[in-house]
Amino acid sequence: MILNADSQRCPLCGNDNACGLTTSPPSQGTCWCFSRPANPDALKRLPADLRNQACLCPRCLQQLHDETIPNAP
């Protein structure tokens, strides 16, 4: 796991997080996550020091989401 506070990088994998808020003025940009909100239970799996620091990339968010959903019997 990459510990990273760069707002343009995913704090989990270190790749570009594609956050539109970090590449344009906040009043003009949007982030992909506005249309794909995170599962709060999935976000709780992040280490506390990585929360609210930078957007996750879509791949890491999906992975956290998938790992949070309980397996069906």
C-alpha cells in the first residue's frame, strides 16, 4: 500500500485518480466520484491516515466495494 497525500494520486495504488477537482478550478471541475458515490462501509476499510486526503481511483474504489459485499451462501 502506498501512503500518499498527493491529491492527484490514489492513496491506495498511487495511480492517477482522475479527480477533476484537482486539475481545474473547483468551481469548474467535477470528479467522477460525484456520479459514483462510495459505499461508506468500504471507505471504513481505508487506514484512518488515508481517509479524506485524496480521491481513490475508480479501480480501487470498486475493489474496496467488492471486498465489502458479503458473499452469498
